[in-house]
Amino acid sequence: MPPLDEPDADVVALLRDALADPSTAWSLGSFGVIAEFMRDPDEAVSELPDGRLGMATARGAIALTPTRDLLPTAYETPVTSGWNHALALCLPEHACAMSRRNVVTELGPDDAAARPQDREGILFDLGLDLLAIDACVRVRDPEAIARLRSGVGLPLFDHANPIGPQMVAMSPHRVFLARIGRVEVYAPIPPDGGTSPEGPHTHLLPKLLKARRTHAATTPIPFGYVPCAGLHPAHPYKDMMGRRIPFERARHDAFQALLDRWGDPELLAIKRGLPTDASATVASSRHAQAARRVAEAQARYLRGEVSDLAEIDPEENEAETP
């Protein structure tokens, strides 16, 4: 039996396979704030120098340190065009907590940065008081450091905090941290009304943050667990940016295999119209109905009844969980 602190070999294999696949995207965050990492198939990649799982590109980085209690949970949720799918990377609620700072806080040099050249950058926690995530920014420029220090000790969204109006102009590295690793984003922050760049990017949505949720209600996370990150395998009819592509049966089958291994057995049985174990925890009516809707949508795609030209509502592509 492996040591108690050693991650499960199957989980490590899952993460390694996903990291090796450029069609898989990653996210780390909470409801309303999320960092996403993705790469192009031909994009230059640097291995991490310290043994962590992950990689760095010129646009961002991901570094993972899986723990023994990490639980991958594969799921599908219905949307207007059909369905979304992902694997949430979950920790027990008692083991996922981060700093819970509620004011902007200077943390000092980022010694754990994915790239050695970023380790002298100064890390600032934005003080969002999230359970499983510390949302931070990192800067090296003395002027940017001074600007961020001017808001230390104040909540980020306080009208007296000068940081907010200057964040786009500074466009610091965004560094999101969890117990199982980090995602770093180097791309500039788009201005108000702008669109997120292709590749690594972040979202911070104050209205959703006010809900104080760890994940969307539509996401079937096991009781007692909290999602802190997620991997997003290639989707059968959408590319990484949520744009329509011709339906690919091989992508569909690949995720169904992941669902068989890492999904909720009861929801899988409901989706397939099979009898469920009466002794098992009964799936919520919301998630059970969602499983049936996904099954119906997938049947239409598999029968070729959905046009490849059908439009997709951009809002359905927003990540539902980290």
C-alpha cells in the first residue's frame, strides 16, 4: 500500500495523460473567479524544473502537486446546444482550505513560481476570501509593486482601494493557488467590453462572487467535497473557445470512457436508463433530470440530427466549475 501522502497512481496517470494532450484545457478557481490554461498543439512548452506535474508556455503555466485525497469527478451538464463536460478535481472540504484573506495582502517573492525567472516577482493576494482558492497577482516592475502596495490592507472592491481602476493597465501575472497546485496567466487583461484572449486567461465576476458558492448548483460534486480545479477534455462539437466544430464521435467516446471510470455511478445509470441501487444515495432530482437531458441530446447528435452550422450561445461556454 502506498504511503498515506502519496497520490493515487490512477489519478497521477489521468493528470499526466491530460497534460500531454494539447486538446485538453485546465481551470483552477471557484464560482465567479477562475484561471484557465490551454495551449496550441505546436506551441513551445517548457517542463517544470522542480518535479511538479505541468508545463509553462510564453502565455501561462500549470503546476500540479496532487495529494492522496484528490478525487477526480467526471460529469456532464445540459445546455441549450446539447451538453458540457469536464472532470472536477475535488478535495475533501476539511482539507481544501486556503488562506481566506479578505483584504489585499503582500506575500513577498513568489518562490514557487512555475518558471525560475518569475520567482523574484512579488506576489499579492487579492483578498477574495475564497474557501479553496487564493487568487493572487504577481509583478516585478517597481511602479506596479508600489501601485499594488497602495491597496494593501483594503478589500479589493472597496471604493477607497486604488488598485481596481489600475489593474487593466498594470496587467500583472495572475497566479491562482490551491492545495493541489497553481495556474499562472501572463496574457494582458482585456479592457471592459473586450474579449478574453485565446489561450490562458482569467475571469473575475464580482456578481457571482457575492453568491459565496464553491461551484455552480448544476455541477454534481460528491457530498463533502469541494472542486478546486478541473480538466476539460476535447468536446465533440465545440473547440476550446466554445466555437462550433463538426461533431467528432471519437471525442464523444473518449469522454464516455472517462465518465465510466470517474463519474457518479448512479447518475450514469440514470443516464443510460438502468435501474439504480436502492441502497445508494439518491441523486438529486436536478442532477437526475440533467442526466436524462444529456442522454437525449447525445442521442440526437449520434443520430446526426443536429446541424454542424447551429449556433452556440456564448454564455453556455462559461466554465461551471473550476
